[in-house]
Amino acid sequence: MFVYLSFMLISYIGINSKKISNGTILGSSTLFFILTNLGVWLMGYPLTLAGLISCYTLAIPFFVNTIIGDLFLFI
């Protein structure tokens, strides 16, 4: 559900963006990272601040690879 929600929001950003720039690419990657990891936290981690921090901290390597892949695709 969180992945599809992020896809819909990213599509909305892309449709309403006049030009695809590095800012829209980074914003879309960040939106995907935040929403999907929120879903992971809600469904698989303790619902505490420590669980939230742990979830996002462990996801940082995937976020770096996502940004590199997205920027490489549009260069």
C-alpha cells in the first residue's frame, strides 16, 4: 500500500512538473524513501521512537543506491 501511494504521489509530481530536474528526482527519491520505510516501520518494527530510528537508519544504504540509480538514469 505504501509503495503504491508513493508511486501515485511521484506520478502526480511528474505530471505537474514543467521540467524534470535534479530537484524533482531527489524529491521523488526522498518521498519514496520516507513513505515506504514508514510502512516498514508500521508493519515490522516496534512502534517506538527507537524502532523508527532503527528502521530509517538501516534503510540508508538502500536510499543511497536509489539516488545514485535515479540520477544515473536521467543523466
